[in-house]
Amino acid sequence: NGFRPAFQPGEIRRALEETIGKQANALIDEFDVSGDVELREAFASRLPIRVMLELFGMSLSDEPLLRTFYNSFEAALSNFSGDASVRSTAQIAVGAFHAKLQDLLEDERKRKTNSLIGQLLNLSVSEALSDDEIKRNMSIVLFGGISTIEALLLNSIWSFSNHLGQFVRLREALSFLPPASNELIPGTATLRP
């Protein structure tokens, strides 16, 4: 698959590291000057949405809309009682989200950039995806990325707040950050003898 390299860890890091830093700093700049902040609401739930918006070439002004869509999808996934109104709300949100993505695809066809969407639209004929396939895959990447990164951020904060000695060591030597992050991500920890 000619598109697969775009999802390799090194390529993701290269493509998103600056964006992640910029968005993290922007959110931190918004923290209440009193020093009190609810980290999930002010940072962990917002950072992945803002990064995904940039990744897909969407406007940061779409953050509240994307959060609304995400909350509807999340509610539907945990709708174990089968509440019809929750399911209906999610179906409406999916339709609205896919309409937004279709507009994004049409805009990208005109702009012809090398964005992630541009790359998806310019795959070879043998690898090309239909608009519906692109929208479904974008939905998975967007919402999987949001929930995974939000949980990772919150787990990291919890872990370091409960292991202050490790946090102090990390602050003293930031080169420990990649291995420390790997310890927090299931399945990526380095095997030790």
C-alpha cells in the first residue's frame, strides 16, 4: 500500500511533532492565571481534537463542533440500555460529520495540497478509495486518535503525580521522555531481560 508509510511512527512524528507542541502550548497559554485548572477539560480532551483538526486540514474553529460529534459517538458506544434517543442523536451526528468531511474532500480536490486528505485523494487507481471509504477511515482515525490520546495524557499525568521521584528525574533529563512515554502506552514498552 503506497499510503502506509504515512502511518509509520517516524513519519507521524515528523509530520505532527511541531503541530502537537504548538497546540499544547496554545492550550497551556489559556490556563487560568490563578494556577487552578481541570486538566481533562482544559488540556487532555482538547489537545487531540486540535491536532486531528490540523492533521485533516480543518479549521480550529471546528473544535466545539468536533467535540459535539465525538461526545455523541461516545455516548452511542456506551449506550448499553439501547436508548433510542442516544442512538438517533449519534446517527444525526454521523450524518452531519460525514457532510462536513465531504465538504473537506471537495475543498481539498480544488486546493490539491500534500495534506493527509490530499494524499488519500491522490492514491493510484489500484489503491484509490471512494469518498465514503475515506470518510469512514477519517472517522476511525479522528475518533480513535482522540480517545486514545486523551486517555494516554490522563494516564501520564496520573502516573507522574503518583510517582513524583520519576517525574523529578524526567524533568532533570528530558531524554527520558520517550522511554517513559513508551512505558505508559500498552504494547510499546521495551522488553527487558
